[in-house]
Amino acid sequence: MGFLSAIGKLLSPPPPSPVVAPATPPASPLSPRLAVPLTPRTTSEGAADAPAPTPPATALAASEVVAKAEPADDVSEQDPMLVRRDVVNAAMEVGAYEFSLRGELHANVRARGQGVRAFLDRLLIDHIRSVNAAVLRERRVFIPFTEDSVRSSAMALLPAHACILLQPAQPRQPADPTLLIRLKELRDAGHEIWADDCVGSSWFSSAAEQLDGATVRVAMRMPLEISEAMDQLKQDYPHLHRGAWDVATMDEFETLRGLGCTQFSGGFVTWRGNWSGNALSPQVMCVATLVNQVREDADMRQIASVLRQDMAMSYKLLRYANSAARGLNHSLTSIEQALLVMGQAQLDRWLTLLLLGGGLGGNGAVLEAALVRARFMEILGRHYRQGELCEKLFVLGLFSMLDIALKVPLEDAIRPLNLPAPMRDALLDHSGVLGSFLALAEGSQEGDTDRVLRHAVALGLTVRKVNARLIEALTWVTAPEVTQANAEA
């Protein structure tokens, strides 16, 4: 995602009414793997999340927020949570979303039989079909299914060009001939079939001609197994796309990219390293100064004088301002003209995104993840208090990923911004109402159902509403023209 297209999303008008969404599972516990040093991890469902401290007097009281919430539906733990995970290419650009379901019902599916599995498969397909078609034109969709799933009539409802992550029932046995016929039918209908973590098995060898790609679940394999699987795919099945799933860190991503993988999914996009020795660059410090000046209503001439000292920043500002002011009959040629056209609110958002992009180096996946989180939080806060809270939540969502973008500890990243105490406490300690919104958004991104349910209940939200808001946020980021059309309708 380019900087200009991202800023266009930042400044687009408020979006339409919510839609409904799908989901993707979190990474499973890691075993030792790859040639890079790894630290032990646990699944997001195993992560402890301490109760949020009592918010300070300046923050909104939880009781006040819940009182302002729209009437809550019956909160059911049976409602599956829709989880989305980005699928990125070797250039760290998002090209697809993986959707799946998580929750109590999903966790007990094996104990409850094929009927429950069929229900969940149909529910997942229905959620994906609710995603706006414009989003699906921009992003492919990966969906995990079993052999029983692909034999069902529900496959006729799949969105066009879906990528099926097929989980073999018995990998040690050759694929059933009737299944191979079914896979050919699905491919003829325009779908892709990806074998999910079964490279080297009898099933994989027998089904390879009806496959488009194969994934390796990094969390489930040893380093030597992964290397051998990639070698086998390159030598014996060069026509197949190669994917690495459950990738947890950037070191793993780099290693797997070197092994020839072209598609990647996992928590590595938002991975936090040990950046304690890193410092903020002079350009980032300059942008932080401007952010503070804009929020303190500094004179535009003072802001313009700071901008003139940085040629690259001045160029970006003029380029964007001319793009945003296409209705004018002349080009903007000075910083003062650009600031006048943009106004304070747009300038604030532009600088915030510029700050976020200060250390990305072309990493579109991090920028998109930050925008989705920011918009998701803003939409979740809509029914509590218009304006002020929503704007705080949007900025909070962006700032919560500043450390990942700038490769410095979060406390160091936000120190120059002079943030108000409730926002700073939410970022560092997840305290107060703002902290609950942030914890909910992080839990959704990580597929942590317990964390999402706990904070959703505290905020007067249902899992169903959280799911719907996620799809609305994805639509705003991925297909902003939909938002624009609905706003003008």
C-alpha cells in the first residue's frame, strides 16, 4: 500500500452501516524450528490478560460508556468469532485475507460430529459472502476446509476465485478418486486448491495434479522438515505455489523467503522485537514536533517554517494536497497554500500517518494492519460518544503500532508526542476505557477469543457486533470507494 493511497483512506468520509465478516485462526504453539534463534511462544488463547485498572478521573468511566452503548443483544459464548489474518507476499504486501472461525462451538466441533462442522462451514461461507465484492476484487480469500467440506453443496456458495486450504482426512493414505474429481470441479469453477501442511505424504503425492499450492505450518514442523519440504516442492512440483503459515517473527519470514516461499501468514507482521537500543530518527522527531504543534493550534506560518526545513516532507505535502484538491483550477505551489487547503484536522491525520510511515521502508503490511486496527476501534466506539471518543480511538489504534513501524520501544516512540494521560496509559498499560477498546482490537487481530469476549462484554458489545465492525473496517481500508458511495447516498 502506497503512502498516498493510505492517506486517502485516512481522509475518506465516515463509512456506511456495518456488514458481517469471517476469520482466521491464531498461530499454534511453536516447536523448535528453522535456523534462526527462536524464543518459546504460546498461543494467543493462552496469554494472560490482566483486568484493566480503574481509569483515571480524566478518562471516561466504564459505567458511563456502557450506559451510552446501544442495547446489547444476548451475549452468547456460542457465537463464533471471525478471525482474519493477512496473507502477504515476499515484498511484505497484503494480497489476500485468510478467514476462519474460533470460539467454544468451533473448539468442540470434533466432539459434536459432522453436523456441527457442516453448520460452521456454512456459517463461515455466509460471513465471507457478506464481505463487499469490491474488497474481494482487491484481496483473494483463503478458507480452511476439510475433505467432507469440499464434498458438500455449500461449496457452490463460495465467492469467486477463493483459495481453499484443504486439510486431508488421512494424509498417510492416497486421496480418494472421488475427491480428486471434486477438486477438479472446484478448480474448473475458478477456485484454487492449496494442500494444508501435508507435503511429502501419500495423500499429497496422489493429489498434486489437482493442486495449485501447498503450505507448510511452521509451528508444527522441525527446521529440517521445513527445508526438505521446500526442496521437494521446488524439484518435484515446480508448478505449485509455496506458502508458509503460522510464521511468528520477521527472522522466520526472512528464512522462509530464502527457502522459496512466496505466500506468508502469521503473527510476524505485528511482531515486536527487542528494540531497546534503537533511537528515533531526526525526521521522526521533526514530525512528532509538528503533530504537537498542530494539536496545540500553533500558527500555520510556524508549521510551514518547520516543513520547509525538510525537502522530502514538503514534497509529500504538496503532492498530496494537489491530489486532494483536484477541483481547483490551479496547482498549489507553496506550503502555506497546501496547509490552507488541507485544514487542521486533515493535516493532523496526514502527519500521524507520516509518523507511522517513518520507519516502514515500504512495509505495506504493517501500514494496512495499523489502518484496519484504527478504523475498527473508531467504528466500535461510534455508539458510545460521537466525535471525540471516536477520533481518540482512531489515533490510538495507529499509535499502538508505532513501535513496530519505527523499531523502537513503544514508550520511546510515543514520548515526543505529549499524549494525554488516558491515551498514554491505554497504550502502555491497556488501562481505562480506551485500553479496553485497544485490548479488544488486539485480541481480534490475534484470534484470542477469551480476550475479545471479556472486553466486548465490559464494553456492552456482542461478538456478533465485533465481527460486523471488523468487516466494515476491512471495507474502508481495502475498498474506500464503497465507503465514499454509501456516504454520498
